[in-house]
Amino acid sequence: MTLIRDEYLSERDKLRPVLHELPATPKTIHWGYFDAALAPALKVASGDIIRAEAVTQHAGDAPELMMDEGITAIFKGVPEADRNPGVHIMTGPIYVEGAKPGDVLEVRYLEMRPRLHYGSNVAAHWGHLYKEMGDKERVTIYRIDPASATAHAVFAYDFPGKYLVPGQITEARDCCRQPALRGIRVPVRPHLGTAGVAPDAKGRVSTVPPGSHGGNIDNWRIGAGATMFYPVQVDGALFSIGDPHISQGDGEISGTAIEASLDVTFQIFIRRDFSFPSPLLRTPDSFITHGFDEDLDQAMRNASLEMLRLLTEHRGLSRDDAYSLMSVAADFSVTQVVDGRQGVHARICHAVFPPE
């Protein structure tokens, strides 16, 4: 029985880690895809710490508020024709020395700090209620209040046409701005919507659908203090981060969260003491498994089977005992319904188990 505990780390991992800086520039990002053939933007060893910039592709929704010199350089430096087949700006990839297929990449997210004080939510054409909202795309710009760790809407506007070009820059003139959500404050919980290793596939793999490599999971719990376990699929893992958010609800119903650039600090380890076939999340109070499929029922089944696997293979329960525990103590929620491949996550609290 493997409990996925820190004492299984290698002696190399326990040495004093090296800190690496990874700024987001036109040369260190890839826009819209994972690719196993992509040259690394950074090489690290197991146990090293990386401080990296994650840039939102929605910065152009309010360029005067959400773009600085570095972000502008990315938008100008990457041609629209090279932003495909997905939409997210990914920083990396990071090559982890010694990582091999069959290993697990443990990523401890240590800090996520907003780069600027503004973010954007788009009620997009891929949102769940687009037809019910009159086939209209509406952009709402939020401001972060660091003192209260909340965000509030400062204005909204109707997007002209459809949001089809990743990173499109919109000049929202004063005449088009409308007040929005007066008196409402949203808790700020910075997290990464998209992160993962390179899939074992030829060519570009879209960042939009989540999968066994990670990708666009859109679980707001993947923030500071959380640890993700990604199954390595290619040599070096080739790990990338992107799609930064400052807040999101389960479901991501309109198609986006509050999209805002983040500075992210994380530590990477290679784990060979256990395996898990899909992205696994450990928070301070729980383990969370994920299931994905174009059909939400099948996504639910996949999340259930992964929780069953966690409880039997890593907690030592029989299948019958695990199934009973899942029904009385595990919480299942819809992660997102807007990424084509939909997501469900299952959560089990550490507190239900006896002390290790």
C-alpha cells in the first residue's frame, strides 16, 4: 500500500533546492498547444523550485488594465497563425532531468500572486447558456482588492461579434462600458486553469480539453498549498503552466473564470514509489480525483473509478469497503462543462482515515 507521503522522496530531492526564474516571453511560451517535440524553455532537477510567469490570453479584453510591457511583447511577438489549435498561453515547457514515462511528476504549488490588479470574465459562445443569453458575448472586467482578497466588477461591455481569435485585443471605448454587479464582491482564489505534461502524441495537442496529461482541468483548488500529481508520458515530462485565474466557480458556466495573469512559484519532484493514471490533486484537507469525457455521465463514472482506485490501491481498502465509503463520504462535483471534454471531480477528506 502506497500512501503518497513525503518520506518516499529520494535523497537528491531532500537536498537544498535550486531556484529558477522563468519569465514569460515570446521565446518561452507556446500558445494553444502541448507538443512532445517542443524544445525546453528551462531544464531543472527533481526537487528544484521554479518561479514562473503565467499570462492570460484574455489580457486584450482590457489592454489598458491587463497588459504591461512584457505581456504586450507576447501578444505582438506571436502571430495569430501560431496560436493553435487551442487558446491558452503556456509558459514552458520545463524539462525535468531523469523523468521517464511511467514516473509521476509531483508539483507543489507554493505561491500564486496576481501580476496586475485586473481580470476578465467572458460570457463566451462556448459557454453553457450562450443560446439562452441571446447569442451575445459579454465581457466583465473585475478589479482585485489585495487588502480584502476580493474582486469586484468595475465595468462590462458587449463583445463585437464572436471571440474567435485567441488574444484578440479589444478597445472598449467609454461609450460602450456599462456598470455591472454593483455591491457584489467575489472571493479571490488564484489558481491555474491549465497545466500539465506533454502528451505522448505526434504534433500539437490542443490545450482546450483536459486529459490524462492534465491540461485544462479548470479546478479552482489547484492553487497555492495544493499538490498535483501528473503521470509522465515523455522523457523529461515537459511540464507547462498557463490559463491563470483569480476566481472561478465549479462548472465555469459562462465559459471562462476571472482570467488574470499570475506569478506562480512551484516545486517539482519525480516520484517512482507509486503510479496513478490520471491527474491527482492533494490539498491540505483532501484528495481529489478527476474524470473527463465528452459525456458528463461518463466523466462522472471515470472520476468514480479513479476514486475507487485511490482508495483500494493507495489506502488499502477492499473494493466493497471503498464503494461504501465513496457513497457516504466522497463529494462529487462538476468541474467544468465548457471545454468540450467535460470534467467531474471526486473529493475525499483526509480526516475520515485513521492517523498514519
